[in-house]
Amino acid sequence: MAITTYSELQASVANFLLRDDLTAEIKDFISLAESQVNRDVRHYLMENRATTTIDGRFATRPSDWVETIRLHLTSSGTSELHLISQADMATRRQKADDTTGTPKFYAHSETQFEVYPTPSGSFDAELLYMQKIPALSDANTSNWLLSAAPDVYLYGALIHSAGFLGEDERATVWASLYGAAVGKLNNESDSAKYSGVSLRSKIRGLG
């Protein structure tokens, strides 16, 4: 059976479980799988760009944010902001009496970015980040992940059905299949992104 839509995914999960009485629960299993996938998968198709204006100490992250790849100012050329810890941020503010100027550093603070120095004006910025996979629903019947790797969705949903159904033995099998599918998907993304790039250059790019 092909799995290309939300309804087909639900039907496939029901077939694997040999149950036709879990309509509402299967939707929950899929939703739980999506939460896990957002933690486990890092694919170039998750990358997104957002522009904003930084004019204060804090800037709000996008609601679909999962992980920051790069944050840089674009007002006058391109100037990358460097990620630091909250402890480092606090130390810098204490030593410099919370000076103002052109931001050079940022830290994650709850659902916001905290920048340092505190902006002395308004600065245009661009964020490259990993975004959450668009959740499936009756209104949103497909997404890039379901098209590229329906097995990730299927085995992820089956894992989360195990606790509800008490299927401990099958949970181990599904977890193994899910892990293999996620690993293959992440590896395919790395291969596509770094094809033709030497290992040495790749390491430099991550530094």
C-alpha cells in the first residue's frame, strides 16, 4: 500500500496493528511521532530563512524554530553573530555594564534570542534555522517528510502505539526500523549537502 497522504498513513498504521478501532488514537500516535522526528531528523529540507529587525536586547524566535544554523546582521554588509552561553552572556554584561552598540553575540533565552551588546539602533537580521516539520492533519494531508520517507512516519507512529497497546516486544522491532530509517534520511541529507566537499573543508565549515 502506498503511503502518500495523511489518511493513507493512518490506514497503514491500522493495518500494521491489525486494529480498526483506533481512529482517534492513531492520530495521536502520528502527532507524537512528529514531535520525536523534530528532535531526531536534521535534513536540509528543514532549513528555512527568516528576516527580522533587532532593536532591543531580545528578539523573538520563529514559532516553528527547532535549531539555529546561523544568525547574522544584514544592515551594512553581512556580520555573523556568534553563539555564546547564558553564563558568558551574563559575564559580558556585568563586565561592560550592559553597553550598547552593534550586536556581535547571541544566546538562547527561553523562546527568544538575547543579543550583546544591546543594540544602539535598529539592525536588519537574517536567521537560517531548522524548522519544525509541518504537522499532518485532515487539512494538511502531506509534507516533504511523508513524500521522502514514509517509513519514518510509519515506524515512528507504531513506536508510540506500543505503550498504549502494551506491545513491548514489537516496540523493539519498530524502534530499530525507525532508527534505521532516520539514520538513512540524515545520511542522505549530509551526502547531498556535502557532495564533492573534502572532509577537511567540511570540518572547517562547522567551526
